[in-house]
Amino acid sequence: GIQPPASFPFFSAPALRLIVNADNNVHVFEYPNKTLATAEAAKVAPAGTPVGSTQITWVSPPRFYTKDTIIVLYVGTDAAVIGALAAVLGPPFAGAK
């Protein structure tokens, strides 16, 4: 489902929450063009925090991916989810590698 904007105030696009492998949340932020997605991705520090001016304490290692007009955030350690995201999107651009 769509997450409220307050859930991820550091990105301008709403988050679409996908549940993968029963209990892993993957959040997808879709932008109208690649230029805006790239600008938003540039807000993310290499370690995954801060994002813009927002300092975040993640409950598990974050991984940020980007491709074309989307940014994908996965906070977790499930190897199957990480592998699937990397296969489709390439390696994370920020957060845990």
C-alpha cells in the first residue's frame, strides 16, 4: 500500500510498500522523471544516513537502490530479498553493500 508522506519525509515521492517473502518491507519511490529521481537519490549519504537533513536510526541495515525513475529502500538482512533486488536493480548505491 501507499505510505503516508510523513513516513519518509526526506523524499518528495510517496512510498509504495511491498511485502516480500511474507515479512520483508520494500519501499518503492517513483518519480515523474529520471532527473528528479537522481536528485533525490543524491540526498542519501553513502552509509544510508543521513538522508538530506534527516538523521535516521535504522532498525536494520538500510540498502538504497535506484534505476531509471525509482528509488528502492530495503531495511533488512534477508539474503533472498537482497539478491533479488540486486539482480533487478544492481548493487545498492547507499547503505549496506
